[in-house]
Amino acid sequence: MKTILVAGGCGFIGSNLCLQLLNDNNKVICVDNLYSSKIENIKLCMTNKNFTYINHNIIEPLHINDTIDEIYHLACPASPPIYQKDPIYTLKTNFIGTMNLLELAKIKNAKILLASTSEIYGEPQVSPQPETYRGNVNTIGIRSCYDEGKRIAETLFMDYHKQYKVQTHIVRIFNTYGPNMNKNDGRVVTNFISQILTNKPITLYGDGSQTRSFQYIDDLLNGMIKLMKSNYIYPVNIGNPNEITIKKLASILLELTNSDLKCIYKPLPLDDPTNRNPDIQLAKTILNWEPRVELKTGLIKTIRYLKNC
Ligand code: UDP
């Protein structure tokens, strides 16, 4: 039985990961300060004797008495309106918080995995985006606190590996959706479903022609756990290459809910990337991983979850 620390374990991805790791018969220590997450997300985990929750902000050093075998670093607000609310906090979480977790990994001789992001590619000029693409990021825009924060976190991971031999892993996560998303997080999947469920018009930002590639949470968890088990230290994209326009996402959700709500157009937020599509060849080759859940199947499960929230 391994002891695994999940920083950001009450968030959307973190809470699903905690449950999966418990089901795989591990001891899980969940660390979260509930800045952008909810304690209700770990309700099911709380009933498991192998689960511990610690309310802690990773910007402060973290002292744990137990041995730790693995650390998943998911602690960071990830939805644009929330990470932009206090950009300095987002930056501190990604720099100081990441260093604190790397220090813990160094002391405990634990493997550590960073939840990085497709955002590090910025406004991509190649499609699909392979891990070798270095990105096109605005250093001073409204998304920079997150994009550049995750870039420095990747740099810290590589340098802790080179300088201190910490066993690091970096996953670049593309847009992910599923149960435990916060219905008020302002992201497109939750906004559209919440609007449909409350009979409000669907808000398309810009003309809706921008693209994203949506993966279901279970596929992501599978990829992250495989990467943690591997010896691969360089960044790996984990995402679903099924690229669609945001307008198309709206029409799929309307179809799935038999809804005839209207779309209204709102200004495109600054620096909103025009496209995102993961090149997943590397994950296929080194992890024998590829996404399995069809978009409609995953969306139906997400609608069901949000209906009961
Ligand atoms: N978006 C939209 N309507 C909404 C919320 C988002 O059209 O109510 C668009 C947003 O402008 C972006 C895409 O959907 O182009 C994905 O946005 P999200 O905030 O989910 O994540 P991002 O990939 O931008 O980080």
C-alpha cells in the first residue's frame, strides 16, 4: 500500500483522483485550502479509513510526519475567471507553492507529478500541439499569471530533477470535464450546462469559432496514474484530440438535453486562444494511453451530475 499526497485534492480533478487512488488501495493524504474547491467533493473519500484531509495553503511550507511515496501537485485555481481574480495569489501558488511541494518530495524521496496545462502553449501557431512546441504566450496579459505560473512550475520541476535528482513528472492537461466540476466556475462546459438547466440563453464568447478539445475526467486520471508509474521525466500531453468549435459544443449540449434555447454572443475575453488540440503520439508510445470516452457519453454523465448539484 502506497501513501500518496494529493495537493489540491478537493478540486474537480483532485477529488476524482483521490477516490480513484483509494479504490486502487492506497493511503491518501489530501491537502487543500478550499480557495477554489469544495469540501463536498471529498464526501465519499471521508468515509474511507485510508483517507486524511489537511486544510493547508501550499504557499506555506508543509510538514508531514508519515512517509510519502508519491505527490500529485494539482493545487492551483484553474478556471480563467477564478485564477484572474487574484493573479498574484495564482503566481505565488505556482512558484512558492510548487517549490514547497518539491522540497517535500526531496525530503521524503517521493515521486512527484505536476498538473501542467495546455495553456503553456498560449496562442498556438501549430496544430495539433506536440510537447516539443515551445508556445506563444503573452507574458503580461490577463491569462499570464496562470500560463507563466505553470511554465515556471515546469522549470522548477526540471531543475529539482537535474539538481537534486527528485523523481519528477509533468502532465500537460488539455480541457477536461466531468463530475465534481464547480457549476459556478465560469468554464464553458459548466456555464453551458448550467444555462440549459436553468433555461437561460447560452453565452457564446466571440463568434464561437474558437476550438477546444474536451476530454472526460476518467481518461485523464488513467493517463496521470500511468505517467506517475513510468520513469519518464519530460512533459506529456494528456487530452482528447477530438477538436471542436465552442459553437459545436453548444449545439451538442442542446441536442443532448432536447433544448431549443437561444445563443447570445458576448465579447471574446482578452488573449482567449483560438485553438487547442493535443498531439498525443508521445502518450500513446510511452504510456500506451489514449482517451476512450466519447464526448457525448461524458457530457451525459456531467449533465446528470450538475442536475443533482
Ligand atoms: N466560453 C464561451 N462561453 C462561456 C464560457 C467560455 O464561449 O460561457 C469560451 C471561452 O471564451 C473559450 C472556451 O469557451 O474560448 C473555453 O473556455 P474555458 O473558460 O472553459 O477554458 P479555457 O480553455 O479558455 O481555459
